[in-house]
Amino acid sequence: MTLTVGYTIEQCWHRVPGGTATSAIGTARALSERGDVDLIGVAARHRELPPSPWTPPIPVRHLALPRRALYESWHSLRRPRIERATGDVDVIHATGMAIPPRSAPLVVTVHDLAFLRYPQHATRNGARFFRRSLELTKRDADLVLCPSDATRRDCIAAGIEADRLRVVPWGVNPRAATAAPSTSVRELGLIPGRYVLWVGTVEPRKNLATLAAAFSLLERRDLTLALVGPQGWNEDMRTRLAPIESQTRVLGFVSGDELGALYEHAAAFCYPSLLEGFGMPVLEAMAAGAPVVTSRGTATEEVLGGCGIAVDPLDAEAIADALASLVDDAAQRARFATLARNRAAEFRWERTAELTAATYREVAP
């Protein structure tokens, strides 16, 4: 029997879609290829689809309210039901922190609970929204999906029963190695093999301050720090990077092909985030064969699986030492590149879809 699932996907229209949209899109695409799940996207009122790469890969039905009003109504009034847009569904899957009313069995994806660990990083309205989301998840969700065991542990600590939690890791699209350095890297003002790469949304928990301090400690004038990703919130990147401004390239958004080339030809990929629900940039870097330095004791170390270097994310000297060991040792870079590609191959969107579909079967009437 094919299950009909109402699948929230409003985050594709957010100013900074981020990992919640990336994972929702990847999961939806893989689920659509299975044939046993009929996904109907649910979103607020919009006139146009979001641009690539954030365009939903499934049909989307729109409720009458704009986003802010819809989120407030869902969380305060517990209406409107998604069925007003989708018709009858067997399961509702809230793929982000906006939790619709439970008018059918409800599956919720909790990406992370960073607002509990670092409340100072959230705005007042954001903290209020996240707290209400957690309350509704605890009260109404039949099952809660976590992208990592780290997030599962955080959910248990927050009061969600272990028997309602399922770990569903994300996937990644494999990238074939190229024989020669990509011209797109040079066109972005970088020299292949002579830059350290960071990718993400600029926000406090990404820990750019410590990364900048570590890069300064390297004292390598032949290296550039390349930063890719949109400006997020509560972070003054210009101040953070001032001491190394002459060695920094702030690239903002780049195309998928450009990003793949940047990963592949980096001397190292460094991601010292304080907390992640999963850490998609780490997995993308590994899939491209980039040697990775990331944070010990976090979900990104879990993804890394020993196929790179994990350090204390608040220890700038340790980060600098790890980067130096990669930059100066071609054999170690090559070893970690091979290990990383093999590890990344274990994370398939097909497996994500398989585990997600299993949760739908588990709760469906």
C-alpha cells in the first residue's frame, strides 16, 4: 500500500534555507523514487517557487497564510490543518521546527537543540519559537527523527522518551575525483591546494572566531582561508576576520559545481562548529576527498568516523596544529582523502529514505 504523506517544506523559502532544507530536499527526492510513498509538500502562501538549489522536488500545496502568520497560528492556535491544502493524508512529517497540528499520525525531525545549549545565540523571537516547537514535539509527535546519535542524546536530555526516537542520518551525492585542478577554483581567486576551506551559514555557533585565531597562529603567508556561505545572524564577520583580512576570501554563495571543486582542491576543510545536528558540510567535504578538521565530541565527529582529525573546537592552537599537520604532509592528506571518500560512501540518500519510510509505516493507521 502506498502511503500519502503531508511533508512540510516551507524552509525552502527561508532567507537562509540551510541544512533543514538540504536534508528535506534530499530525503524527499529519494523517497519519491521508492514508489511506496506519495509525498505532498506543504508550505505557506507564495507566488513563486524558490530558486535552485532550493526548489522542492515534489508537488507543493500552499495554505492561505504567509509564513509568519502560519507559524504563529500552528504554534498558538493549532490550526490550520495541513489537509486544507493536501486533502487526506496517512502521515504528517514536520521536517523542520514549525509543527503543524496533529490531524494524522505525526513524525517530527529534530535537527538539533542548539537553542538549549547556547541560548545566547538565538534571538528572543527565535528562542520563543524553538521552545514552543520542542513543547509541541514532546506532546504531539508519534516518532521523532534525529540525524545523529548526538541529537538523539540531546532529545533524551530534553525529555523526549528514547522509545519515540529514531536515528536517520542524512545522505550525500558522491563526487568523482578530477585529474586536474579545476579552473573554477582559480576563477574564485584561489590556488588549488593552497587554501583552507570553511562552508556554512555565518552565525555564532559556527565558531568563526576560533577558526580565525587558529588560522592566524599558522603564520603561513602562502595559505588563504576561504569562506563559503550566506550571512546568517548575530555575527560580525568583518571584526572576526580583521586580523587575517589580507589572507581571507569571503565567497558567499557559490554554485554546486564550484563548491564541489572548492572541496576537492582544498588543502584542508576546517569546521570547528560548537554544535551541529549532523554537519552536512563535513560529509560533503569527505565525499569530495577533502581532509577534514572538525569538532571533538559533536555530531560532526560522529560523521567523521575517525577519517579525519577531531579537536577541541575552542582550542585555537589545537586547530592550528591539526591544519599544519595536513598542509605540510602530502601523504597524510592523501590517506585522509581516501578514508574520507570511503566513509562518505556509507551515507546514501536511499538509506535515509528507507529509514524514513519505515517510520511512516510504523505510525500509519
